[in-house]
Amino acid sequence: MSESDFYTFFTGGLGLLIAAALLIAWQLWRVRDDEREGAKSALEGVSHELRINLQRMVTEVAQLAANHEAGPDALLPIRHPQLDGVNSTMIRANRNAIAVVGATYQELEARKMSLRAVLAQGRDPAAALDDSMDAVINGIATLYMWEVHNGARPSDAGTVRSWHVRDWMKSHGFTQDALPGMYLRDEVVERLRTYGLHLTPQPLTHTAHEYYNMQYDRHADIRGPLWRRKVDKDVDEVVIEEDDDEVTATPDDAVTKEAELH
């Protein structure tokens, strides 16, 4: 083999090796991209699955609250194959959030079983319905944290406007009067606040009149806010000391002071 043939063979072989390496890298990238898309789709499926189960349970609880004579067959069993699939695979996800979703399903299933037993025995389902509504509120709060904040802890989600939570519920069909005897969106907002989510604006604890009454005294003053004059602690101390002097004064002291004036 001549030297030119050797270099031609070497160059061709090196080119084939580079092409093969690029083909393998491209195939690996496609496999990894497909896995990434599959994981994303699976996690979105968990969200969709939980939302459907919650919406169905809201409808069932509302129907049972309107008609207590319904039987236990009105409550359908809860199924979550998408969540089971995520748990059985090595998908990279927030496992703490997955565990919270699983615990939410356990609570929903337990409340449904309790309500189903009450209906089968013909007892008053009022208490069981209240527990089911409470489980639904917890479930909606969990779904919000999963969808909007990727399952983060409420205390780590930062500051959120309460109207954002209400708009999110509205977009998913959770109406204000979906559950009887309560305002569902308000209950979910307060539940998230209880769990540690920093929601603004903060709920009002005092009216403007009550707040200024705590800051100002009872003496009317048209120049003060809400016609209240701010307390001057120094003046009050002087007045108190003068009052004490007047109380402890004696006739002899009065004579002495008159003599000093003359």
C-alpha cells in the first residue's frame, strides 16, 4: 500500500468514525428528548387526573347535599392510574409534591368511603358531607400548588395575589357556589393562607375607625384624623404630676406659698 493510499484509507476511516459518533449522539439526544417530553406529559397527566377527580367529587357532594335520599351508588370510586404510573417509574420529579398528591387522594378516598357507609346505613350525612367538603378544599389547594408552583411548599412559593388564585379556580371551573353553604374560592384562599402561602392583600382585622381609635384618644379634635387628637405622653405626665400635687397639698402649704408671694 502506497503512502497516498494509506492516508486516503486513514482519512476515510476517521470520517466514518466521526459520522458514527455523531449518529450515536443524535440518537441519544432524541431518546433523552423523548424521555423529557414523556415525563412532562406524565406530570401534566397527574394534574389533569387530580382536577377531574376533584370536579367529579364536587358535583357528587353538591348532589348529595341537595338530595339526602340518594344511595351510596351516587359516589364513584376514585382512580389515579397516571399517578401510579409516575410512582412506578424513575421520572425526575418533585417527589415531595408527588407524596402530597398521594396523601390528598388518600384523604378523598377515605371521605368517600365514610360518606358511602353513612348513606348505606341510612344515617344523617351532614357531618360526612362537611368532611368531604373539607377534603375537596384541601385537594383544590394541593392542585393549585402542583400546577402553578410545581408542587413547592406554600412557605417557599413567595408572595401571591389572592385574585390570581381566584382566577385560576375560575379557569378550571370551580365556581364560587359549587359547594352548598360556603364560598368555595374564599375557602380555598384561606386554606392556602393557613398552610403558609403568603397571599396579599392581607385580610382586614379592623375598620379605619377602629384602627384610629387605637392610635388616638377620645378627645375630639377637628384637626386630627377622624376628629381624634393624638395622645401626648409628656403632657399627660405633667398633668398627672400637677394633679398629685393638688391632692397632697395642705392648708399650711397654702399659707407658706402666700407668704412667699408677699
